[in-house]
Amino acid sequence: MKSADLVVSNCNQLLTCRSSLPKRKKDLQDLQILEKGCIASYKGRIIFIGHERELNKEVTLEKNGLWINGKGLTAVPGLVDSHTHLPFGGSREEEFLLRLNGYTYQQLAQKGMGIKSTVESTRKIPENELFELCLSRLDSMLRHGSTTVEAKSGYGLNEKDEIKQLKVLKALHRAHPVDIVSTFMGAHEVPREFKSKKREYMNLLIQRILPQIKKNNLAEFFDIFCEQGVYSLEETRELVKAAQKAGFPIKIHTDEFVPLGGTNLAVKEKAVSAEHLIAITQKGIDLISKSNTVATLLPAVPFFLMQEKKPPARQLIENGAIVALASDFNPGSSMTESMFFVIQLAVFTLKMRIEEAINAATINAAYAIKREQEIGSLELGKKMDLLLCEVPNYAHLVYHMGINPVQHVIKNGKLVVQDRLLVRDPKESHT
Ligand code: NIG
Ligand code: FE
């Protein structure tokens, strides 16, 4: 008999999303579903997955353990949001209103709004206030089903404020049940004070800020915005090489508006992921599809920017790319914490199948942040990060659109959202 401190029994459907490798092509359609499934964990790790008969034979619940009856619920691995810009100050509803009056995102960026305006508000906000703001954003993410979140700096654009953002992320990782994976994105834009001195800013990044971030272990990944008017292909290559030399694995925002060849560079440099890909070329599709670089699609962005052009999800999937989905949560081009909304948009606007979208937001998203051994699927030994959704089967996760299906969330084996409300001290739910 195995001892468990948490048992969830008799779920209508239990989507395991099991896979030893990231999912491509037909595999992406396979959710590895257990009907009437049960799952148990001990000290945050999954120790049992199967049916009630085996559960009763193999598992005993500890004295103070928690038993949840999953009847009528669908169990899903905790969602992995592998691309967010979580630590920002302020908001940009004024810019949004202007967009509704016909201005484009790029026109407004040229007027000094866009990323640059969030840089100002992020520089102004004190560290403790930024921390509090992010805590409540994480609460919202957790209630919507994200149990692991990648988060980028990139609204500081100077040593002090980039480090402030990354320190906040470290503190959040300790203080909040959601696991945070940090990315340094000092090359998100060129700061105003270096407007005609980009070379100097790049030198500052390479010679001073990058080594500082590495030395103090403030971020795991390096990211850069390769786009017309931001960092050119050559500049991106130079910064990517410097980041690799400093020991960072690479992510690249690229082919969002103008195809500069950033996807090709990402593949050549063995980047972990290339993200956006709305304007990716056929060559880019061919290259990324044959590589281990994840194609991270962010369907909330063209939706929020009301753009016709969308990332070619079907072509990428059919060519064999590792496709992941993420929110890109940020105040200018995707103001949403909900990964189920992103999954729904992937189905409705990118023509992904429901199964593909769920795998792309779980196991493939975990691969996009190098956590596929730990999270992203429900398998023995992995972390017990589990959502219990108030829907009879997985189709309802998309079919019943525009609602939050998440009823309970278990993070690291602890009940952290119960009946849609946050459990303030998760330990208490065990007693
Ligand atoms: O990923 N594309 C570049 N950066 C963000 C947008 C940031 C903003 O508008 O503040 C993105 O979409
Ligand atoms: Fe982004």
C-alpha cells in the first residue's frame, strides 16, 4: 500500500497529456484521457493514476489527508503560461481607446506610447508596490488555472529597474503558490534616453547588465524583441551570442509584424523558443518545424490588436513544429491572465483542435520553459499540479466559451483554490 496525503477520485475525465517528448503533429491530438480517473499524491508528487478499483487496492489516505470527490468534474494538468510580461506598473486603457478610434499599435508606439509608456510607469513604481500588484495578478492567474508562469523583465530598460523587476519575480516565487520562471528582457525596446545611441545601450547590456543578472542568478532565460524599429536581425544576433556566452538559454520575440528572419536565427542558435510568428515566412515555418525550437503562439495578441493576420498554427502543426500557447499577458497587446481564454482563441481564431490547444498549453508549454520533466502532464513522479474544472468533458472547456471553468486548483499537492476562491494558507486545507 502507498500512502497518500491527497486523493482525487472518480473524475468524469482525467486528461493526463502524458508524453515523454514534446508533442508534434498527430501526437498533439492525443490527451491520453482516463475516463472515471483517480489520482493521488504524497508530499506534492503524483504517486498513483488509475481507476477506483486499483486505487482502493494500492493507496491509503493518511490520517490528515484530503479526499476530493471528482464526480462531474474534468481534471486537467495545471496550465503553464510560458510567456508573460507580469511585472509592469500602470495600465494602458487610454492607448486602447485610441486604437478603438482607428490608430494602430505601431502608430501609437511611434508617438511615445506603447512599451515606452509602461517603461515610465514601471520605473516610477516602488519595488514593494510592484510586488503587491503582481501578487494580485498571480492570484487571478491561479484562479484561471495557471500553476506555472514564465515572467519577463523588460519594462525597466536600465540596470536598476530591470533588477527591480527580477527581484520582485524572485520574491513572488517564494511568496505565492504559482511557480515563476524568470526571463531577462532588457532588449525589449531601446530606452528613450538612448534613442539615437542604441549601440551604447547594447554595450551596456552586454558589458554590464547581462553579467550582473547572471552573477546574481536573477533570471534563467534571455529574451529579445527582434522587430523593425526595435532590434534588427544583426543586433539580435549579437545580443543573443552575448547572452549565450553569459550562459543564458534563448527566447526570441520575432516575426510579429515584419518578418526579419528572427525565426531562422532562433533555429540556427538553438533557441528554446521563437514567439509570436504572425508574419513568419515559409522558410521560417520549414526551419522551425524540423527543429527543437518551440513555436510559441500568442493568439490573444492579434485578437486584442484586432488584426486580421494570425500565426499560421495549422501549417506549423502539420509541418511538425512543437507548438505551444501562451498569454503574453502585458498592458499593451494582451491584457488577459486567462489561459483558457487563450485556448479558446486558439481554437476559434487559429483553427487549432481542442486537444491540440490543451497539449500546447500544458506539456508543450512546459517544454518551452525546460520544465517538461516536472510539470505539464499528469504522470507518476511529476508535481501534483491539477485543475478540477466544472465541466462534464474536455470539449466543454472550449465549447462553453467565455467562462472560467476552474473550480478547484491543486498546486504542489495542496489545495490552493477551493470552490473558485483562493485558499489563503494552503496548509490549512489539510487539517
Ligand atoms: O510581446 N511584442 C513586444 N512586446 C510585447 C508587448 C508589450 C507592450 O505593448 O507593452 C508583446 O506583445
Ligand atoms: Fe511578449
